[in-house]
Amino acid sequence: MFALFLISLFIQKPLSAQTTSGKEPELVYVDPQGILRWKKNNQEATFFGVNYTVPFAYGYRSVKARGVDPEKAIDQDVYHLARLGFNAFRVHVWDTEISDSLGNLLENEHLRLFDYLVYKLKERNIRVLITPIAFWGNGWPQKDEKTPGFSHKYGKQRALVEEEAFRAQENYLKQFLKHVNPYTRQTYEQDGNVIAAEINNEPQHSGPKARTTEYVTRMAAAVRDTGWKKPLFYNISESPKYADAVVKAPGVDGYSFQWYPTNLMANHSLQGNYLTHVDRYHIPFDTLAAFKNKALMVYEFDAADILGSYMYPAMARSFRTAGFQWATQFAYDPMATAYGNTEYQTHYLNLAFTPAKAISLMIAGKAFHQVPLRKSYGSYPADSVFGSFRVSYKESLSEMNTAREFYYSNSTHTQPINKTKLEHVAGIGSSPVVKYTGTGAYFLDKLEKGVWRLEVMPDAYFIRDPFGKASPSREVSRIQWQNQHMQVLLAELGENFEVQAVNAGNTFTGKAKGGSFEVSPGAYILSRKKNSKWTGGKAYGNLRVEEFVAPQPYASTVFVTHEPLQEVSSNQPLPLTALVVGIGTEAKVTLQLNNQAGVYKTIPMQPVGAGQFAAQVPTDALTPGQISYRILVQDGQKQVAFPGNKAGDPWAWDANTSETYQTFVAAPNGRLELFNATHDRQLFVFPNLWKSDERQLIASEHPGQLILKLTAPQLPEEQTMGLQHYIGDKLQGRPSELGDFEKLVIRVRSTTGAALPVKVNLLTHQGTAFAALVSAKTTFQDIEIPLSSLQPSVFMLLPRPYPGFHPFWFSGKGSQDFRLEDVEKLQISLGDLTSKTTRAYGFEIESVWLEKK
């Protein structure tokens, strides 16, 4: 054992860069039809995984700031990538940190860590695609540092047009690709696990198109001059107007694309169904003759700002239909810093901290490998089920169901195709195979008949919006290590199987009763017989039986997460729920409430599972007016009041705990407000209209009332302007009254000097929309729209999918019967204009509401 330990230490250290271990066979090639194929059998090759940045920039700095060794962080995260079944890795190398202004390669810590990462990925058979040039500074989300590289000197724009910058990049590419990785003792060209390269990251071309063609040609030649014979890609989607110039350049085997279907940087979690945004991937370049017969890859993608676990497999399906063979999500958060989601605020993915999204991406990887190239599954919602896969917005669920594998990103009632043939199960929550009370991910893998390996991650809870303002001191996902109840229902294990821990430091041994047992985070052998031989050291796939990696909690203090409804119905019982973390099993949670009529209530909140507590407010407290309430937590001697997170006795004479949650209680015939410019700010406006004279909040003639004023100096090619607002939460508070509302009212006026056609559109969770066209005059009017007059309509995909060549309008194929209870978004936009124009348009909107008779 000691000798093995010494060998392990030795191979982790950099070896001499003066000698190489020789060239390994190339694994893939691109055939004349542009299909990426395995050399060993000429079968189609597919690759799916992530980007990951710890060797560079903020990824490196943030891990170091946490006091974590970057090598250890890489070890841990690469294990999780392998655990999720990924076989692809890509990142844009921060050349600005590893080069000088002339393009000379700098052998420094960043390059060494990248080499270490490449080495560790190779150990797990996770294939690598290298993008040597990023153009970026190394600051984000902080300020850029003064780095020595050519990208710092020239920037993205000048680097693509200036001769000196060309020469620096040619010099850098040659040195970088001839560099010997001290861990593998190979250049990247010699390393068979490095299967391809992409010349640069998101080039934004400008100037003469001939210069663009020259740039691509010269960079490809610089790569080939190093002896590089592997597939070489170039980005075509970042500068779509230069696509014809890019495809003229020789030496490139394929083109790279990205997809952010919900755009980026919403600064809050997106609510509502966004499967319509990923119905298909549109490629606008297939009319270019030189584009055809080229391999296609997606270097970056994500469903940004979405916490739901239903998007990734649908994206994978659309990628395959469009012809892609490589796709890597951007970006996987290092476990060391994922508690706060600080690296890329608009993205959030980590197995421990976002377990449902991680399992969803795992399922997407399976779909990417299994869905036939260019096969179509129709339009949404028909394409929610494809092959062995299913996605559901309402269930926040991704699911894979085959005879051997059963995976699910949320609790499901789906029956496995054949329980007796199952070999791999992974999931969140409960299913017909596993009943589990925790919130972390778990994995079951069959080792032999009657013997399974179980891996259980700690519980994770979202305590703050992870897409809000980021800070290293702001915890967004809480990790808790605690015992949970699990029942495994596999006939070959029986009901009374042995449970034996195998990960380091875990000494648990026990026996299930009726398939049930208590389990804490760790790795276990479940065996029908005692003394299983699978106690550690043996590999299955790219993993070892005893391997287990999980984070410790960033904090353990009491915290309550609760979002009050804006308005609720009167004289109807009101259920309230809250997430409470950082408490013991004996803690008491209480709702303390009063209304403006002098009714006071103290109501115990009961645990309802997975950190959730619930109480019901009785009808006598819900008279028209307003309720104010707070949530009190007592855990032993600790007492804390929320909102405000105030510690101490909340009933003490000097308690400073005046903060409360507040909810309005509607009058029986009261209107239901859907939008008010005074307080509804989480809007998507198209086009962006960020300038001060384009988007304004101005005063109304009514005290305290604001007006949203939108002005487009000229209309974009989509020939419209407008906004979208999520209203599902407003409807949620008055569900029993929705059938009583008969008309929609909008208070709006045109600022163009003449009446404007304005389209009012209600979008449903089924991906359909119902609209009416009204005429906005030059003075404010309350325009009434009978709900019975709404007609099925196309709607805008907002936020606008990126890149901008993707579809903007969507026509839903779901139910064409309007039901107010299905509505979740409001869109207001210009209606069809009489002719195409680029002139200025604008309107002002004060509010939108529903009225009864």
C-alpha cells in the first residue's frame, strides 16, 4: 500500500518538459460529408460536457481566496464531471495570462494548472477541445488586471485587423501547440485525449471582409505548421455578417456556435416556461456553399438565469436535430466557490449546490449521445417527449427511461421500463425505485448481481436568488449534512440488504428493513450478502468504488426563505410555506400575524419535508385590507425572527423586530392588477432601450403613480417594440376568483403623435398565447378588452435568444382554448404596422388589470 502511495505521489508531480512520451493515435476525424467519426470504427462520434475555468482568471483567484489548493479543486471537480458521465471539456484559454505582447508563451502557474487539468481529464477519458485564444481580460466579475499578453495590448477588435497583432497570435499559437505538458510529457497534438482545437473565442470581426478571410487563413496555417492534424474549428456565429468571409478561408474542418436561448444577465431568476425558446436551433449559414460538409460544434450554451431542471435535454435534442456533434455547457462552477455563484452570476451549475440542474445536464448528455443526428421530433409541446427522454416545465423535470438506465431531475411517478434489468439510477427526490427525503443527488450503480454502489450527496437548499447581485459573502445555496430516510426498491437486493460505507472517514454499517434505512452523505455498498468484496479500490467505468467528494457547509446559521404573495382573496384560507435551514429536529417554527382589523394570530408551522414548513391562515384573518406577519424560529435557546434575521426574544420589551411580510387582501369585487409601472421592474424590453431617452419612469398626474415610457429611435428588423412581464405569481394569490374576471384593461397612450396599434398578449404555461389588438390614442385611456375576445396568436420570445439570428416569434401548438388559470406572462408590443419602417415609435403604459362584471 505504501509503495502504491509513493507511485501516486510521483505521477501527480510535473515531469520533465525536455522529453516527450511520443504521439498517441488520433481518435477522431471529419469525413468528406462533415461528420465527426471515430477512427477505430468509423462510427459517428459525439461529445458532451462543460467549460470550467479554475486554472485562469477569477476562477483561479476565487479558489485561492477561499484557501483551497487549485489542484485539489480540480481533482474534486473533475471527479464530479466524471460522475455525471460527461466526455467533453472545453474552455477558452486566457492567453492574456500566459503570453507576452509579442505572443511568446509564458511558462507560469496558470499554464501549469491548465496542463494539470488536461492530465486529470485524461485520467477520466474526458476528451478535450482547446481554444488557445480568448481575447478577454482576466478580470470578470472584477476589474481586469494588467496582464502581459497580446490580448491586453490589442483587445478583441484590434487583434482581428492589425498586422502586429496577427504576428503575435501566429507566434503564440505555434509556441502554445508545441508546448509540452509536464504531466503527460506530450504536446497537445501528441496527446490523443486532446481531440480538436478551436482557433479563438468569439471573434467580433470588423473592417474589410478580405482581411477577415486572411486572418482565419493565417491562424489556421499557424496551427497546421505545428504538425496539428486533428480537427480545427472556427467560430462563425459571433459575427454572422462575416460568415461568407470566414467560410472562404481554407484549413478549417468545422464551425463553432453558441446558444443562450434566454439571453444573459437578467439579474434575477426567470419565471415561466422557456421550452418555447429551445424548440429548435436555427442555422442561417446553410445557404453558403463553403459552409456545407463541415463539422458543427457548440462551444458554449446554457439556459441562463433559470433554476428549473427541465431545459438542458431539450437543448441537447435541438442541437442534434441541427447537426451538432460537440456541445459544452458554460460554465461548471468550482465546488469551492459554488455556494455564492460569484464567477458567472447568470450561470449556475454544480453537482452539490444545484443538484437538480446537474442531473438534468447528465440526462442531456445521454440524449446528445442517443438522439440520431438531424432527427426532428416536431414542435413544442410534441417534442417534450423524444426517444427515451421527457422534459416537463410543470414538473421541473428531466427524465431518461431505458431498460438499463433510469434518471430523473425531480420526483417522478414514471415507472421504469424494466426494473429487473436496471443497472444505473440517478435522481433527485423520489421515484418508483427510490424513496428519499433529502434534496441532494444520489446515484445507484450495479456492480454485480445483488451488489450495488450507492452515492449520496448532501442536501442543498436555495436560500437566495442565485442570479441576483453576486458577492463572496452572499450565500445562495445552503449545504447541510444530515441523515435522511431512503428506501431502495430493487427486487434483486431484496428487502433486508446490507449497507456498508466505503468512503474515507465513513464507518457506517447497517441493514435495511423493507428496503429502508437511514443514510448520510457518502458512498456505500448495498449487498444482498454480508462481507461484499466491493469495499474499495476497484474501478467501475472511470470511477473508483470508494471515491466521494462533497463540500462542507459555508454557513450553518438559521435562515428563512419566504416570498409573500402581493395580493390574495378575502375570506379564503391562505396556505403559507417557508424554507427553514440551519435548525435541529426539535426546532419550532411559528407564524405570527395580524390584520388591520385588529385580529392577531399565532400559528405553529408544521414540517412538510425537505426543509419546508407550512401553516394555513384562517378566513377570519383574511378580511379585505392587509395582513402583516413574521416567521419566528426557536431552536433550543436560539430565537430568530424573519424578515430581518433578528436574533433574540421577539417578545422582549426592547426587541427591535418591527420588519414584517405584507400581503394585501382583495375586496370581493376588486380588480386584479397584472402590471403597475410604479413597482413592477422585472421586465424584458425589446429592443433593449437602455438609454435615458429610450426607457424612462415618469410621474403620472396621480400622486405616487409612475408611468413606463418606451421610445425606439428606430425599429429593429423585427418591426416591433414592447415588453414582457411575469404575472403568474399575481394570479396565484386569487385562484378561486379567476373564473369571475371578464375583461382585461390597459391604461396606455401613444407618444408618436398619432394613434398606434398595440398588441396585448397573454402567454400560457403551455407555450401558447392569446391576444387582442387595441388602438392607443395620444391621450391616456382605459382600454377594455373582453377576455372572450382574445384570439390565439404568435408571441415574442423574450428575453431575445442569443445569437440574434434565432427565431423571435413563436406560434404555440398547445391548447387553443383560453383559460386564465393557465396564464403566466403578459406581453405588450406594437401591432402590425402598415409598412416596414425604421422611424421612431413609442408609448407610455401606466397599468394593466383584470376586472369582474
